[in-house]
Amino acid sequence: GAIFYENEKEIELSFDQALRDVNNLKFVGLQFTAIKRYMPSDDSFLLQQITCELLSNAVAAIFGPSSKASSDIVAQLANMTGIPHIEFDWKLEASRQDHLNHQMTVNVAPSLSVLSRAYHDIIKTNYEWRTFTLIYETPEGLARLQDLMNIYALNREFVKLRNLADYAGDYRVLWKDADETFHEHHIIMDCDPKSLKELLQVSIDFKMQGPFRNWFLTHLDTHSSGLKDIYNEDFKANITSVRLKIVDPNPYERKKTRLSPVDHILGSQMMLPILIYDAVVLYTNSIRNVIASMQQFYPPVSDCTARFSNAWIMGESIMAEMKSISEDDVEPSFKTENMKLNEYGERTKFNLEIYKPTVNEPLMVWTPDNGIQVRKINPESETSSTATDFSVQRKVFTVVTHFEEPYFMMKEDHENFRGQEKFEGYAVDLIGKLSELMDFDYEFMIVNGNGKFNPETKQWDGIIRKLIDHHAQIGVCDLTITQLRRSVVDFTVPFMQLGISILHYKSPPAPKDPFAFLDPFAREVWIYMIFAQLIMTLAFVLIARLSYREWMPPNPAIVDPDELENIWNVNNSCWLMVGSIMQQGCDILPRGPHMRILTGMWWFFALMMLSTYTANLAAFLTSNKWQSTIKSLGDLIEQDEVRFGSMSGGSTSLFFSESNDTDYQRAWNQMKGFNPSAFTSNNKEGVKRVLNEEGQYAFLMETTSLTYNIERNCALRQIGGQIGEKHYGLAVPLGADYRTNLSVSILQLSEKGELYKLKNKWWKNHNVTCQTVHEIDGDELSIIELGGVFLLLAGGVVTGVIVGIFEFLWNVQNVAVEEHVTPWQALKAELMFALMFWVTKKPMRISNSSSSSSGGGDKSSRRSSASRRSSKEKTRSKTAS
């Protein structure tokens, strides 16, 4: 028995074709005859009468009716009489009580719960849509979308739900809200295919069919809506849908030369005709197997007045067989793939084909076990669509950015250019290379700032705002990937890694003093030391002359000398004082106790002064070195002279405000407490403030921007290392389907080294050369600061040489007088001997040594020496007298 409504001609033809195909196989002598009844409208009383009539005619099964019937009377009567009831259309999920009343009912249409799970996998797992609008028309349509509604628990910011019945008067209101209020680019719609053309045609006027719009049509008969008839270049949106996956035809099967109307119906993949075909195949194969196993057929004898005890004895066996039969064991084959019923008679196994209804192009296949897989097209059985797919044509991306060096800037001679050629920078080059890889055009949209979140209005501005409103497709600049931003936009893989550091003013080094080695002592100390040495020298001479122990014979070999001499004259005393203060000592020492006490106290004084000088020398010599007392964030927190801040509302301030680290929290609290405010509106203002305040302000900023400014301004420097780790990425609207392609292209640029080249191009500045200032650690001194020591040494050497020359000339004069030669002869002889370095012994009379004999020279020399000594002794005797 079969129950049809009067306008279900295609379903009836498919039913008849299925019976013909089954009867042609001649199952063990079985022949199936159909008793068909028609319903003019949905009338539950009439439906009951028709069902009872079929039961009285001893039908072995009842097919239908479709979902147009609002009553389940057929299922209840079939359950009472034990006659199998086969449904082929969607039904709302049955409750537990319904399962008890429908034990003799199976449904070959996909289960709505499983179908809803399939849509969930497609949207969230494969399409990765994070925000969308759900539009439904019937309760069954809403049931098909139930899992999608639970993705974000109906968060109004991500999932919007609308009923077409609320806009039945004017669909333009719906699309106006979707475009201007929701800024929606992802539409999931479940509606009757007959009304689909009108809905999509109206949406064109509200740019809902423009590029970067995405539609997912969930009705399994979308392909029968005639959408291809109105498809033109105005439909640039990406429209996809699903339908039941039919069994791929056997490429070796003989093709029909003439196609009948039912062949066209089954070939169109309309859901109800192919499902009723599968229902007939399922039932006929099941009853064949049951009869073959029982070896006898027991015809049903029942009517609406029969009790449950009179139920058909073969009914339960047939039902069990239909729930267990495999698609490999049926003849003819099912039209749809993966036919399997569960214990309640619901079809939980089926395959869905994801396709483009505008051009009838299959894309992927969803299966309950394996999820989504790209469909493999059989070239022998599939013909590629000849229709033009306007959704895949070259797109024009709107790229939103803002002016920020070196990412996006105006060329110096931008007046000579037009359009996109006026701009330059890292972001411009990056988008240019991505457009070459992905084959798209682009135009720039300029805003103020990356995007700050206002906690009071709960709104974003800048780049993020434009992406949320879908006024742009790509956001690029120094845009940091943060969790807060990811809640409203999507990001590609990072194209740059960075951190946070401290920008500070580089104070110019103080001028270096070549006499810095004098700094450990004040000027008066040096004066007092010089006077002390002079006084000690004179005191030493005076006390030595008073001490009898310091008067010694000139020749120790003479036991009873005629005279004594004192070695502590001014010359020797001064030498002892200088040697002591220089820690070098002297070859002559005092003998008397009071002299030794005096010497010891002078040595103690020299020791203390030298130790004090040595201890303070390094500190005083490095006091003028260019060194900062702030070397890290910890140093910045502990001091109160230099204020510090960051860009207000940016990712850097967000990092410190949300960090759980103690030092970062202290830094954030200090930044908030500064008056005037330490925060700036942008990085450029922060850099300018660092320069203007000349060391009284430090700016916390991202290392990329910090490095760029340091490369171009010698008055800036970085304090400490990198704080934290951040990444820059391209921002796109939530769920944008081109995000994956952008990420892949960025990875390709990274692998080729293009990103590294771009960074070197825009960060390394070869036109600015800063004077290198060598910052030392306190132990290393420059030649300038030690120049005074070298000058003092040079002065001493020069003085010694001059004194030596005068002494040499004085000696030449004495030799000329004593040896009765001219001064020129004496000078020549003394100078020639001084230059003969290999001679180690000097004769007494140098002037005549070259002309006289060896012996004579020695004698004359000895005589001259004796005469000199005698004259000296006479002089000393006269002095003593």
C-alpha cells in the first residue's frame, strides 16, 4: 500500500519504477503489487479511513504519507496491526512514547539529529565560521540547525537566529538588518527550494551576494530550486549547499539511449523520489530474505478493529531484517550511499555531498564515520560544469591600515604618483607579495590606529572596527595578536615575532679629562703633599746633620780618617722621600734611631696616601663614563626620577595590565599613578616624548618599532632585554574563508626568506651613522683619561734629557779646562765615546786616548786621576778647617 498526496507525481513515478525494477529481478517467484491511495489535503480523518482500507485489503506494508501529514495515525495503526510502515520524508525526532507507538515504522530519510551534526562539522570544523546568521522557515528546518545554535550557546554577537515568517511581508527588511545591523558575511539558511530564488534575488540589492559573502543552504533539495536560472555576474558570493550523495554509476554499465521521465526524476537527485525508491528496495529485499528463511509466506489478515494479539506474525521479522540489512546485499542497488537504520528505525547512516548549487559543482563528501573529505571525481562518469563560477573570479581586497613607520608611509615624492603607488613600507610590500601568490587585487583603506577596545561602550575602533563591520577584508600594520582581538576577528599565522622593551634617551658622554688621574685627591691635598715632601726633605737634612751616627768616613778602609762625611744631603734626602712615596725604596738608609723613626713615619704616610689613591682611582676615572644606572625594568621600577609609560589601550599596556607577574603589576600601577599621564596616544608621540624630556622619561614599546627608531636616531637607545613574546599577524573578519590561503602564503614567503629580506629592507638604515661610544664596565680606561699620565712621563723624560744634555756640556767644559784642549775637541771626543756602545770602560783622559799609546795613556790617565783626587781632598780639608 502507498499513500500519496495529489501533487506528488514525481514520488509516485519513482515508487512505480522501484516496483518494476524489483519485479524484473523475480525474487524467488515473488511479485509485488501496489495499491495506491491519494490524499487531496491534510485530513487526519480521511487518512485514517484510507489506512484502514489498505489494511483490510491485506497489504504487506504501507509507504507514506510524506511530511505533509500532520498526524501519525498511519504509524499507530501499523503498530497495532503489525504491518511494516515505511516513511521516506523528514519527521521531527520522536519521543520515547512515540517510539513505543511507532515500533513498526522505519524512515529512510536522514535523521534530523545526525543531519544537524553534519552541518555542525561542515560549518565549524571545515568552514571554520565563528559568526553567522541562521535563517529558518519550518520547525523541521530549525531542527536541522539545532547543533549550529549550540556552537556559541546563541551568543548574539556570534550566532543570530531569524525566522522567515517574521519577514514574510517584505524580505528586504531581513537583508537590510543582515547587512547594516549584523554586518553579516555568513548566512546559513534553511528554506523551501521554491522560495529560494525570490529570497536570493532580493538580497542582491543589499550587497548580500557580493564578494566575500558566504552562504550555506541546508535544504537537501536546494539543487532543484532553479537557482541556475537566475545566476549571473551579480552573484559573486560563495554559495554552497548539501544533498544526499547518490551511488556513483557504474562506468561500464550500458547507457540508455532514451531517458524516460522517471529517469530524469531520479537523475535530478531530488530527495523524496530517490528516498522512496530506496524505501521500496529496502522493504522488498527484507521480505524476500524473511520468506526465504521461513520457507513460507503468511499473508496478513488484519483490519483496524483487530487487536494487538492478531498482529501479522511476519511483521516483526521484516522490521528486524530492514534494520540489519546491508547495502551490499540488496538488488537493485540503493540510489543513496550508506543506508543504515538504527534500532528505532531511524536512518543514522548516510553520506552528504557538499556542492555549489549555482554551477552544480561537487566539492566534498561528508560521512558519519570519516567526516569531510574532498570528493574524487570520476572523469568517465562526471561532466564538468560549463557554467561560469563568478565566486572564484579575481577579487579586490580592501586592506585597512594606518600610517606607522616603517609599515605604512607616504613616499617622499607621493605627489608624482596616483593610487596605491603613493604608499610604501613593510606592509605595502607584504600585501604586494601576497597578492602575487594568491592572485588578487587590493586597495588600501586608511584609519587611525590599530584598534582599541572601549570597556564602557564595548566597541572597537581603528582597524578592528572596519574588520568587524566587514568594510575591509584584511587588516595589516603593527597589529599584535591578542586574545581579546581574537574574540572579534581572526588572525593568520604570524609574519613577525617580537617582544616589549624600554626606549630611553642616550645622554651624550661627558668630555674626558686627560688629567683625570688627579681626581682621587683634591687640589689642596696635592699641594699639601708637595709641601710635606719639601718640609720632610729639609727636616731630614737638618736632623741627619745633628746625628753623629750619620757621619761616616769617606773610605771605609781607613780606620782613623782625618775627616767624616754625611750622605744625607738635599739630593739624597729628596731621593729617599720620592722613592718612598712611589713605593720603590732607596739604596741608602738612615742609621740613627730618630732618623729611622722619622723615615718610618714617612713610609706610613706614603703607604696610606698611596692606598687611598689606588682605592679611589678607578671610581674617579670612570665617574665621567657614559653609563646608565637603569639597565632593566626592575631598575626602572625601583627608582623615582625617570617616569615611564606605554601607548594607551595598545597591546603593550594590555600585557602589563593583565599580567600576573609581580614586577609587571608594579610597573602597571606606577604607570597609572604618574601625573601628568605617562601614557601616549601612539608610538610616535612616545618617541617624541623620550627625546624632549632627555632622560626623564622612558617608553615601553614593541621591539620592532623600538629597533626602527634606534636605527634612525642616535639619541635613542634600548634598556634591558626583551619582555614577553608577541606576534604580528594579518587580521581578517571572523570565519573568513581566505584566511587559510593567507596563512599558507605567509609561510611560503617565510620559507623563501622573503620576510627576512623585507625586514632588513625597512629596518636597517644605511644613511645614518652614529658615532660609536664605547660603554665600559668600570675597569677599562681610555687613552684620553690616561693621557695625563703619558704627558707627565713625557715631561719627565724631556726634563731628564735636557738636564742630561746640560750636564754633558758642563762636563765637556771641565774636561777641556783640565786636559788643556779646546772645547770642540773635548765635545768631539766625549760624544764619539758615548756613541761607541760596545766599549764598557772609559779612560780618564778621553781627549788623548786615540793618539797616545796604551801604556802612556794609562799612566797619564792615572796621573790625571791622582791630580784630580788630590785637588778634591785639598778642597775638602779647607772646607773642614
